[in-house]
Amino acid sequence: MTNRTNQPITRQPEARMYNEIDYSVSGHVGTITIDRPGARNALTHTTYAELADAVESTTARCLIITGADPAFCSGDDVKQVMVAAGERSSSGDRPVPRLTPAAGVLLRTDVPIVAAVNGAAVGWGMELAVMADIRVASERARFGELFVKRGLCCDVAGMSRLVQLIGRERTAELLFTGRVIDGVEAERIGLVSRVVPHEGLLAAANEVAASIAENPPLAVRALKAGLRRALDPDWDDLGRWVSSTLGDLFATDDHKEGVAAFLEKREANYVGR
């Protein structure tokens, strides 16, 4: 099997086959596809672990992350992740605050990452897109930091990387309102580098990734490490704050109401406790 550039496509060795993502390599470019289309690529604990493993173990010079149509990633699977976290918090069984492991891998890898945003990138899906170095969006892309609608705060990327991309005021608006924006607005405010027709998204992302991968890999990795050194905060410290704050927010009535309203497809009634 080959891609549009006639480069051979290979699968990850059988020992590293995944259940909720797909990983393939063409030349020096690896592509990770979140593969839960029936759930709009919502993330479970398994998805998080497989995503982290694929990024950490890749030998590709550049990675593309995308989702199986119709969505890029709709954030946490509410029934499997958010409800369970809320139940643990309510019972007092709270883990030691720490940076989300998958976020740690994505933010610290020296491999450049291109996000090919093919549809909704909301909640942690938007965090995932923001953690990439470059974002290419299809005309169907939608972006939203929806955490406030569930009575929660965002993860570390929304607190730092998003501000670097679009500025503090626009970040505050998106975080505080939970508003969803389309690809045209995302390009206008600097969230994505370009918007392309949906059918040409992967070709456009591959063009960017291949142009990166053809450069000297040690120099590219050094450049990415330098950007991280110059611009990134202490991810562990920020991650502990986010984790601790989420533990408090998971125990609130507003979080329970936000999740219930989402599952019951109705407007939420927040009471501030």
C-alpha cells in the first residue's frame, strides 16, 4: 500500500498494535489516527495510554495526529472518564496531583507534531490540537474549550500554549464562555496556520510534515527543544495545580449538573456550589 506520494505505508509492528488508535508510517512521517468514530473519537483511559505510547515510541521524524471522520476528538468520554473521576473525587479517593501523563508526553517530545483537524476538536480534543506544533484545519473543523460547561477547568495547554497562540484576552473569552469557533475564525485569530478543503486535509498536513521530515532531524529536534526552553512553563507545577483544582471541581454540584445536562441533552442549571 502506498500514499499519494508513492511512499510505502507500513503499520506499527504487531507487538504494538492498538485498539483505539491507528498508527502508520510513510517515509519519515508517522500518522496517529484516533479511531473511535462512533463516539466522535472521545478519549477513554485506553485512548490516552495508546496515544502516549505511540508518541513516545515513534521513530518517525515528524508526526501527524488526526481523527477518524467525522471528528478530530470530542474530548473525554463522559461516561468512562469524567463520571468515574467525579465519583472518585466525591468518595474522597483522590490521586496525587500530577500532570496528565499523555499531556506530559505530547508536550515534551522532541518530534514535531502536526495536528490535522478534520472536525470537532473540543474539550481535551482542543487541548490535543493546541499541544501540536502546527495545526492544519479542514473547513469542517470546530474548536471549543468546553470545560467550563462541565463545571471544570481546562488542562495545561489551554492555560499556556493557547495564550501564546491567540493572546490572553481571546483565550479568556474561549475559556470563560466555552464558545465553539469554526475554522475560519480559528485561522483569523491565529489558532491554526491554514484552512483547507476537507478532502485535501491529510494531503496538506502531509506536505507540511514531509517538508519538516526532510530536514536534518537533529537540528529540527534541537529547534523544538529550544522553543520549549524559551516559551514553556514548568509543566509539572502547572499540571499539579490543574489536577488539584479539577479534584475540587469534580466534587461540586455544578460539575454533576453539567455532566447530567450533557447526558440528558438539556440546558444546565448551575448554582455555584
